[in-house]
Amino acid sequence: MTAIKHALQRDIFTPNDERLLSIVNVCKAGKKKKNCFLCATVTTERPVQVRVVKVKKSDKGDFYKRQMAWELRDLAEVDAKDASKENPEFDLHFEKVYRWVASSTAEKNSFISCIWKLNQRYLRKKVEFVNVSSQLLEELPKAEESVPSGESQSVAGGDEDALDDYQELNAREEQDIEGMMEVCEYAISNAEAFAEKLSRELQVLDGANIQSIMASEKQVNILMQLLDEALSEVDTIEGKLSSYEEMLQSVKEQMDQISQSNRLIQISNTNNGKLLDEIQFLVNYMDLSKGHIRALQDGDLSSPKGIEACINASEALLQCMNVALRPGHEKLMAVKQQQHLFTELRDTFARRLTNHLNNVFVHQGHDQSSTLSQHTADLTLPKHSPLHRDLLRYAKLMEWLKNTQREKYDGLSRTYVDYMTRLYEREIKDFFEVAKIKMAGTTKEGKGNKFATLPRKESALKQETESLHGSSGKLTGSTSSLNKLAVQSSSSRRSQSSSLLDMGNMSASDLDVADRTKFDKIFEQVLSELEPLCLAEQDFISKFFKLQQHPTLAQGEVESDGGVPSRQPPPGEHRHSMSLTEKDMVRLMMNKIFQSIETELNSLIALGDKIDSFHSLYMLVKMSHHVWTAQNVDPTSYLSTTLGNVLVTVKRNFDKCISGQIRQMEEVKISKKSKVGILPFVTGFEEFAELAETIFRNAERRGDLDKAYVKLIRAVFMNVEKVANESQKTPRDVVMMENFHHIFSTQSRLKISCLETERREAKHKYTDHLQSYVINSLGQPLEKLNHFFEGVEARVAQGVREEEVSYQLAFNKQELRKVIKEYPGKEVKKGLDNLYKKVDKHLCEEESLLQVVWHSMQDEFIRQYKHFEGLIGRCYPGSGITMEFTIGDMLEYFSSIAQSH
């Protein structure tokens, strides 16, 4: 093994400036035994790098080569397999695990021991040794033979001991050594002489140090003498300080006695001050003036000055009652008497205030009812601003009652709601009765003619509205139609209005644009009167009953506006201060007071829908606008909620109206004796669109109309095709052509953006059926000629060459001449004249499509003529066969026929 180490050091590691410290002969575990050597090496240059090198013999076996190397810092673990038994196997954990089998256990132990020493010496990150005996890690590797050929250091164990004692020079030591070596020229060439020189210089320095110490003995003695003198001075000062301390001790005892006397005086003054503060506190905050007491007991609640005095007195009383008493105050007899007095004053004033406000409610109600008839006759609602103005003077007293006597406050709230419910129910009922009379038109407004008394109005409308009362606003009206779907003659056709409920002198012919405009104004007037009424009442309730307070800021003590300490009411007083609860209270009161509004509105809507289902368009736009306006003011208000609920009913009526139009389209019946012409529901859709575009201009609910447009136009398309298929008198193409032309013209004129797709579809259907009608009609004047050339085209399509068609027996030249002779110019003109008359019978006058169709027939006839000539030229070349008439003749025929009719 020594020879191998020598050879490896010489051939492999010396050229790379490395020293070999340990070697082990190994082979891979579990494979064929291909021996190699694992070597532990260090570099000779600084910084030292430690490696584990794998060396293997070459294939020829005459020299060694370096196969692989690992840095020792990359080694994570050394596993010796068994610490108690001899085992040649061991593992090295680098990036992957390498399993080895050593040639002997001694070599393995020596190699592992060397790795451990190198790890302890050079690495900060320590390698983990597993299954390795602790004794093996403590003992040094056995000494081995040193590497020959002039190496200055050995790789044996002794050299490793020298490495243990080695200490690296720092930077300053290196500089000093370099300086000495530069001074001495032979420092490198003759190290022994340089060492002797350094030794001599060291001896000289040691001697100089000893002489310097001996020379300083005199100064040391002087220093010791000075220290003795300083100690004696310290003793003198300590004696003086002790005498001073005895003198101060007597002064301290006298000062303690003075301090004790001052502390007792200060405690007495503090107690007296606190007692005075408590008395002043009770006098300031628990004393109510005689003027306030008189106001609470006998104050005038009907005059402004008396109300103001009562307000001031009630606020002062509330402050006194809500004073946050300090601990112990409640045990004082004077405090108990004052609290009892305050309670009696509170109860007395609460009773007086409650009785007075009840009387005010009744008195104001009687005065208000006297003007009901005058307002309702003009379709206006009475204004309650005087009542609100009078009652708002008591708003602060209501707030006081709310904070002190919740039960009486709730009782007043219920009394007010009950009274106002009856008052508003009567006013609203009369108001809607007048609106229904105006809407139905049973009482005509002439010159100087006004509505009479309320009983007369009720009797006039009793029959019309009997079915609407008590229905909780549910709609019972029947859906009207866009048109009365019955096919009429073109000469007598006129636009039909929607179907109506027969009511007195009302009939379908009476409803025109003016009637609908009148209804729109009446409905707008109703909503415009209801809106300020509800908003004013809700604003009054919020202010009068103080239902807009902010939530309480904190629990326990708070400070009032006047700086008086106060407390929150105990839970038993049920103080409601949360905003959400107050909004709920306002909503409940408004629902009770105006409980008849939603019912009456639904009844009015049902009546308007019965009169004319087109009214649902007006109502949808107006109601949507008022809902939008109310939500902008207050989304949670009673008005916003109620109008929103009614809007649902209006939208349902609107949808029912659209569904009714579609259903009646599907139920249309066609007369078998007259031509169809423009279908009633086609003109009806035109009227509906014109009216809807006028009503919904800049409306919030435009999207609902667009959806209705799509439903209606699809139904129109479907039912036009249905009628066309069922038509017996008028050809299908004519029905489709005329009606889709009318639909296309209507949409192009109105420019409804959501129906752009349907407009293009209508144009496409009109064009297709026009072309189809023209082609089918032109086959009749030249029927035999058409059949002949259709047979020619069929033969060509079957594969017969065009120039060979003339050899077919049924299509030879003689047959062609025979067919052409049957259609001279006079016969052609006669056939076209009959065709014109037939087309005139098919088409209706409203669309004026006769000239359009006739011009299209002329173009199609010319195209067929050119096609026939082309077939003659290709299939009968050189035959000299031509038509009996020319294109010029055809143009003259068409022109003269059109002019003659």
C-alpha cells in the first residue's frame, strides 16, 4: 500500500499541487469487483481545499488515472454500517449515495478517521458520521511511510499531528516576516543562518526588557508613598462627614413632625372642597326653577309663548332627571325628595300634553273635512300644510314625551295614525272617484259646467266601478287588441282602435288620440297629486315624532348640549334610537295612513285598462318616471315602495296587452270571398309602433317596449305566413309580398333600432316573394313555349349535347316552329293584358305595388326572351328560327297595357 501511495502522490497529486493523506482500496457494493482507490487529499496552496478523489488503473494496467473528485464540503454523511462489528462496507452521501466495500476493515477505519480529522480542521459545516465508533473518531490514524522524492512534509500520521498544532499567521504577522526576510538577503537560501540571527536578536530584546524593569524601581517606591498619603487624607474626610451626619439627623426629626402636621391640614381642606363640590353639584343640577314648575303644571299649550315655555321647562326637567348621580347621592333624603318631585311633574305634564294633542288632532280634523268637496271636484287633493305647521310647534315636546313617557308617546302615535287614516281614506276615495269619472267620460266638461256634489259623482260612477272596489288592486280588465282582426275590403279598410269596455256612451270609435291624451293627463294629474301628499306626510311624521335621530353614541354617561352630566335611560324605558328601527316605524305609520292608495291606484289602473288596453303604455311610462323620481329622493320611502308595487301591476297589464295582441293575431279568420290585402294586425302593429314611439320617447322603461316589439313583430311574421298559407282567393306570394312590404316600410319610417334585424328580414321576404310571384305569373302567357324550353333544358341536364337536341323527336325544329307560331305578337300582347288584369285583381290598392310588380314582370319577361333566344342559337344552330316578336315589341306591349289601365 505504501508503494501505491508513493506512486499516486508522484504521478497524480504532485502535478496538481495536492498532498495525499489517506487511501483505501475499494470496489462498488453489489457489482463485479472492479477495484479502485479513494484518496483523501488537500491542496498545498491557500486556502486549503479538501477533496475525495477516485483513482483507477487504466485499461492497459500500466498507470493510474484520476476518474472522479468530490469536494469534502459537499459530503453530507458518512455511514460505516456497524459501529460494534468489523464491516468493510461504508457509504458516502454526496449529491447521491455511493456505496463502497473496502479491501479491509483497517483501511476503512483509517480512511474514515482521516475524513473526520479533515472535517474538524477545515470545514464549518460538519459532516454527520453514522454507525462510527467514538473511539475511532478520537484516535489518530496510524503513521504511514512518508512520500519520498524530496517532499517537505509527510502524509503519515505524524504529519497530521503537526497539522493539529499549526496556527495560521494573520496579515500583520505576514507583513513583519516579509519585512525581516527582505532585510536579510539569505533568509530564503540559508534558513538556518536566518533562524540563528533571529534567535540572537530575541535574546538582545529580552535583556533590554529586564534592564528597563530594574531601572523603574525608584519610581515605583515614590508611587507607593503617594498612595499612603492619600489614604490618610481619606480617613480625615470620613471623620468630618460623620460629624455632619449627626447634626442633620436632628433636623430630619423636626422636619418629619412639620410634614405630618401639614398632611393632616391638607386632608381636611380636600374633604371640605369635595363636600362643597357635591353640594354645588346637587344645587346646580337637581334644582328646578319655580317658573319651570309653573309651566309644567299650568302652562298654556295653545299659545306660541306658552308652548315655548313648556318646551324650556320640559328640557330642564329632563336634564334634572337624567343627571348622572355619583355614588351615595341616591341615599340622601333631599335627593330622594327632588326625584319624587321630578317624577310627579313629568307625569302631570305628560298627561296634560297628551290630552291637549288629542284635542288638537280632533279639532284640526273637523276643520280639514270641510274643504274636501271643493278640492276633489277639481281633481286635487287637500293640502295638509296648515295642520302640519300647527302640529310641528309641538315637535320638541313630542321628543320629550318619547324620551320620558314612551307609552303615552306610542298612544299619541296610534291616535294620530287612526285619525289621519280615516281622513286620508275619505279624501283619497273621493279623489279617485272624480278621477274615474273624468277618465270614463261619463260627465262631460262643458262651458261653465263643474262637477256637483260628491254624492252625485258617486252615483254616476257606481255602475262602472262596482266591479273594481274591494278587489285589492287585482286587475280584472280584459285585454284589448291592436286591431279588430277581421279581413275587410281594401276600399273600406281603416285603422281600428283597440277593443273597449262598453260603458254608457263610450264606443270603440270614440277613442282616438285626443281621448288617450286626455287619459294620460288625468293619470299624470293623479300621480302628481299623490306624490307631494305622501312626501309631505312622511316628512311631517319624521319631524313631528322625531324619527330621524342618530344612534346613541355610547353607553353609560354622556354629556348633554348644556354640559350637564346625564345618563342613558335604563333598558326598561325602551328608548328607540337606532336609525333602522325609526325607518321601520315611519314605514309602518305611512302604510297604515295611506293603506287605501295602492288599492285605489290598482282600481284606477284596472278601469283604464278596461277602457283601452293601450292606456297601459301611458301608465307604464308615467308610473316608471314617478318611481324613478321617488327612488332618487328616498329609495326606502313609502311612496317609492308603493309606486314600485303598483308599477308591477302596470307592467303586468302591459305584458297582458301584448299577449292579447298576439293571441288575437293567432285567431284571425280569412274571408274566402275577398282578397286579403294588408292584414289588420299588420296595420295594427304600425299604429301600435307609432303610438308607442310617441309615448316612450326618452322614457326610463324603453327596454320593456323593445322586448314587446320583438314579441309582436315575430308574431306578425308568423301569422302573416299562416294567413298566406290559408289564403284561397289571393296567392300566397301576393299576401307575403304586400304585407312584408308594408312591414318593411313601417320599420324604415319609424327607425326602431331594436327591430333592425326584423326590418332586413321583412325586406328579404318581400323581395323573394315578389320575384316568386313574377316568375310564376309570367309562365301563363307563354305556357307552351315555357314547357318546350324546360324540356330542352331537361335533356341538356341529362347529358344530351346542346347541338344534338334538335335530333330528339319531341324537340326537333318542326316542333319548335310549331310552338313559336302559336305565340304571335297579338297573342302575346293579349296574354300580357290578361296577366295585368289578373295581377290587378290580386293586389290591393293600399300598397300601390301594381306598377312595381308590372315593371318586375317586364324585366323578367325580357330575361326569359333572351334566355329562349340563347337556347335556340345553341341548340338549333343555322336553323334561322326566331321568335314572332322582338324585345322592342315587348316593351311597347308592357307600356301600352299599363297606360290603358
